[in-house]
Amino acid sequence: MTVDNFLAGNFARWAIIHYALAVPDDHPPTGLRQRKKADTRRALSDAALALAFERGLDNVTREDIANVAGVSLRTFNNYFTGKYEALAYRQTERMRRSIAALRERPAGEPLWTAIAHAVLEPLQADLHEATADEDRLPSRGELAEVRKLLMNPQIREGASRELLEDWRDAIAERTGTDPENDMYPRLVVAVVRAVGDAAMDTYATADPPVAITELIRAGFASVAAGMPEPAKPGEQRG
């Protein structure tokens, strides 16, 4: 797999990082200058992921990323502090869109239905842009590279506290709870994270491969149903 053909678009660039080290933007891009800055961030993030897939994360430098993106090292440093932050940008951007989508869901919609839609809609839109098929199954070569990146602790464990607090606030608004004093919105955010982590773990090791969107849907459906215990082999449920 080469940098050139990977940069053209691949489902994995949207799916591999569920929670990652990042410094999210405080405001979405509005004017032409801001949109250009956002485009540069995306180009650098795509270049970082393309290189990580081709060479392995340990063999990627800031200079490499800047070269593939067609910008100077100084420009890279103006946008990101390092390769992990560049890798995380696409995911933090999508998480922010999920939070906005949750706030726009119908008021009477069940909470977990609203959350599932809010999480899946930005993911499906990005996957469709990358592949024109958000449920395309990954190849074994792609899965091998996904596993390598998922195993990196700096990528796996570096969740942005600000984004998690934004999720908590959105849940509190929807449920009429206090984001500072009530446990419920924090508990919901923890479950949302757990669904994402479980889906990504399963996605990276599934044999045969399973679409990431299918796993996320199943995870939220199970939570909404109260996490019923699966039927044991040969056991019938009434």
C-alpha cells in the first residue's frame, strides 16, 4: 500500500482512532481563511495516517508528514505539536460533530436512540466520502495495520478531556441533569466510550471482518435493551 493511493481515501482513516490525543478547535471554521486552515489540518492528518500505514508509526516524522501534505515543517508545527495530535484530528473533529448532532435530535427521542444516531451519522458521512460505501469490510492487510495503531497507548488512551466534558454537558442538557453534580451524565459518557472501545476492539480482531458501523449499532442496541445476557448454546429465550 503506497502513500499516493492511500491518500486518495480509505475507510480506515476515519475508523481507527476512537479516542486519541488532541487539542480540538474551539470554534468551527466559518470564513474562507478558517476553512483553508481546516483543510490544511485535514491534509496533514490524512498524510500522517497514510505514512503510518505505509511505514509504521515509529518510522514517521513531522518532516515526512509535512512533505507528503505539501507544506513546510513550520506549517506543520503551526497546526500540530506532533504526529499523534495530527493522527487524532479527524476523530476529534467527528466527535465534535456527534455532540452537535445529539443536540439536534428530537426532544422526545429515547436517549440511546439519539446517541446512536449522533455517533453514527458523522461516521457514515465520512466513510461514504472516503469509500462511497460506509459498510465496506476491511481487507486483512488493512486490519493488520489497524491493529498496530490501536495497540499504541498514546493513541488509545489520550482522550481529550474537553471533548468528554462537552459530551457530558450535551447529555445533561438532554436529560435535565446537572453536569457538575449528577453522576448520570458522566455514566452515560462512560458507556458511550465503552461501546466505542468494544466496537473498535472487535473490529480490529474480527474473523471474518465485520463493518465498524454494524458493531456500533449492535453495541448501542444492546445498551438500550438493558444489556440482556446472551442466550447460551441450545438455550431458548421466551
